[in-house]
Amino acid sequence: MSTIYLDHAATTPLDARVLQAMMPFFGDDYGNASSPHHMGRKSAVATDQWRRVMADVIGCDASEIIFTGSGTESINAAFFGILQNRTQKRIITALTEHKAVLEPAERAAATGYEVVHVALDETGKIHPETLAPLLDEDTALVSLMHANNETGTMHPVGELAELCRKKDIPFHCDAVQTAGKVPLDVQELGVDLLSISAHKFNGPKGTGALYVRSGTPWSAWMLGGSQERGRRAGTLNVPGIAGMGRALQLAAEEMDDRRQRNRRLKKQMMDRLDDAFGRQVRFNGDTEGGLETILSVTFFDPEGMPLDGEMLLLNLDIEGICCSNGSACTSGTIKPSHVIMAMGNSPDTARSTLRFSFGKDNTTAQVDEAVDQLREIISRHTHPAK
Ligand code: PLP
């Protein structure tokens, strides 16, 4: 049985060209990038080179990029690095954010911050006119994602960040799902902080970056050695950084092709599901303007009752097809997706929702096979549609 991997929003395979860029640093070039000798310098030169490559891709100065150990770490550093420099006590975010944002916000709430969740439209999108009235002189930080990891819905981050800039409120953007997938220019977006993670764009796991605009009231959250000019302590993960830089470079070079292919795959899957199930499927989020890589589908039986998504997911897995029923972090605990519920759905409807997410190596034949298998599985478990 061959694997059909449709879970690229959870993680992506490492590109062979990325591994090639990493290999020297697993082997002979093992120097600590902070060491004063030639072995250390070799590693330091490599990390600087890849930092510049990444800075070019996202449109910032190399000095504004801080390497971290994950998207989650970048987000935590953004939150607590800002809060420790601001006297204001309100954090604005949204219920559809990843747990990597919601949990730091909750921790802040436990220490006296007020956390306000911006209202969403039916696709899970935030509009500038909804955010504007919430911004006041007591707002310490606004954190909103670029694209949602379960539905692909994209917020108009440029407009949202502009509102914050006019009031001198730092804006953090979780761009973990969009880095390498759509153009990401921090000047155009106008954000102050931005988090990315290499394993979502065919780079290595456990490697992330935080962009901090020069002049932002932010200071180090991870304390220890003076790596990253005192902004993130800890020995640099040189192979990881080389891999992340190369992966982002390749993603930028091949972006147009990859986007076109993913757009076609997403449309093909929607059309085939429509043909096969008609009103027994519903697509969630902004399917037109959202990210090409993510498709969220809720399945119903012929009587309109939500189907058991866990059953669908397990049966697909038996056939070698990988997808998700929420974010990877919640699927282990089989909780209904907080994102789908935040968009006004019941826990049962959330439980009947699957996420299919496409990557650069998926084919149209794989999408066809996934829909064929779904049809088999669902017809085994429900009465035939009238
Ligand atoms: N933010 C979003 C939107 C994500 O999808 C993820 C991972 O699923 C993260 C943050 C966390 O990133 P990492 O896995 O690098 O910690």
C-alpha cells in the first residue's frame, strides 16, 4: 500500500535539496557558531549567509531575524518579549488562533492581562472595522494569524496591522502556515513581529524564526548565552538554519508553480467531493480567497446528521491516506476542533470535519484516489443517498 499524504499543514517532507544544504553541518562542519576558531567561524558564516537569504525573501534587514527552535517558540518569544516592555494590560487576538497563541495569551490572562477575542465572519475572517473599535490606549499587543491552519482562511493582515501602527500598538502575525506558500513581505504587511517554522515549507522540524522590526519595544525572552546578539540564548542549530534558509529560498523560487498546482488540486478535490456527495459535504472557511494548500470539509449522512470524523480519518488511514481532523496538536487528544467551533459550529459538526492539506508533490491521481476511498468508506457507514 502506498501512502497518500494530504496532511501538509501538519508537517511537510524534507526536500532532498534542503537535506543536501544541511549535510555538511551534520558532518565535518560541526563547529559551534559562537566559537572563536575557524571551525566556529565556518558555522557562523553559514548562519549569516542563510539569515541574509531569508531576510531577502521576507523583505527585512538580516539583523531583524532571530533564529528559534520552532514556530511555537517564536510566538512565545513575541508575546512575552513584548509584554515585559509594555505597561498596557490588554491583548487582542482571535479564538481561531493556534494553541501556540491561545496558550501564551491564557498564561498572560492568569497574571492580570485582559484577553479580547475579535469577532469573526462566517468564514473565520477578521475585518478591519471589527478590530478598530477594540484598539485603545490600554492595548499591549495584537496577535492575529496570516492564514488559519485548519481552514486556510486569510485575514487582511496588511489592513489590520495598519490600524495598529496608527495607534503605536505592536502587531504580531503568526505566519507559520503562509511562509513559503504565499508572498510574505513584512514591509507590505506592516507587521512588527512575525513567526515562521521551517517544517511547514519542506524544511527541518525544530527550527523557526522570529522577525522583529527594528525599534519594536521587544526584548529577549530566552535568557542565557549571548547568541543572536543577546536576543535568543542557546547554541545555534546550524544544520537546521541552513535547512530553513534553503527551504525558504526554494519555496520562493518555485512559489508560482507550487501555488498553481495546489490551487488545481484543491479545486479538483472540491469538485469531486461535490459530485460524489452533494449536500452531504460542506466546505469551511474562505474557499475562494484562502490558502491554496488547505481544504476543510464537514461530512453529513443522508439525513443531514454529522458523520463521525474520527471514523473517517481512521478508515482513510487504513487505506494509506493521511489527513487530519483538527490541528496536529489537538488530534492526539481527540478534542473537537476549537477553530471549527469558534466559527459557530456545534462540537458534533466540528467532530465531523476533516482537513486535507496539499503539498508540492501531490498529484491529481492521489486526490481522485482519496475521494474514491471516502466514497467507499461513507457508503459502508451510511444509507445510500436518495
Ligand atoms: N501556528 C500555526 C498556525 C501552526 O499551524 C503551527 C503548527 O501546526 C504552529 C503555530 C506551531 O509551529 P511549530 O510546530 O513549529 O511549533
